[in-house]
Amino acid sequence: MAAADRNERHDDYTADLRAEQFPHDERAHLDGHGCVQQELTVALVLSPERSLPVPALLAYCSEDPYAVHVTFHLGQDSPVTWVFARELLVEGVFRACGTGDVRIWPTRADGRSLICLALSSPAGEALLEAPAAPVATWLEHTLRVVPTGTESSVMDLDAELATLLGSP
């Protein structure tokens, strides 16, 4: 694909993200501690014809500036949480990325922009589809809290190392 075609597709995709509407209660919430949370419903893809809705929570805290936490409420006693690099999700909004346990890519289905998350663990694999607009908006909020490239400035590396090494 030519660079001009890729740029045009990227521009169309980001315009779609901005144009799509989502319910007010699915907007990102910033608490007073540098954490941004977003509740939304994702689809657990069981087959090309069948999926199940799964409540999910996206969470980002400046105390752990490189990571995002995604918690899936599967109707069990305890939810399932995945933690991976925020940078991976930022890139996955625009292009396929990731190898191994977490892979992310944008797609369109039935006229909607989606973010696909393929998760793999020793317990099994899952393909989830999330609505792109609230994910992108939530990511923008996280980038306002801690802009890309400034993550190390909000961490106290000496304290983190002391904790890891068991030092007082």
C-alpha cells in the first residue's frame, strides 16, 4: 500500500473516531490522584457470528505511568485484569502492534470503528472488540495526565528500587 493511501486511511479512521458518539456514562473519569478510569462494554468474540458483551474497566494511574490496566468482569467471583504498556494501546488505536501475549489493532465492522485485543495466556486465549471512540478519548485523558516521554519524571525510581530490594 502506498504511503499516501495509508495516510488517507489513517485520516479517515481518526475522523471516524472523532465523529462517533457514545453515551455520557462511558466518558473517562479523572479522580484526584492522577488516575483515569473508563467503564465500557467490550465484545468477547466466540466465533465470527457470535460474541458476548463483557463489562470492562480501563484504568491508568500516574503512579504506574507506563502501564494500563484492563479489568474484565466475566460474571465470576473475581474479575480478570490484564496489565500492559500504555504505548502498546496508543499504537494499537492506529495500526496493528504487539507480539506474544497482547496484540492490538484497529478495525471496522458494521460501520463502527473498533479496537481488537487478542490476549493469550497459559489459561487460554481471547479476542475482544472494544468501541474505538471511548478508548481513544480515554487514552487522550491519560496522555494529559502524563504525556508520552515524561513517564520517568513522575516515578521515584529510588523508592521503587528500595521497595523491590527490600531496603528501608
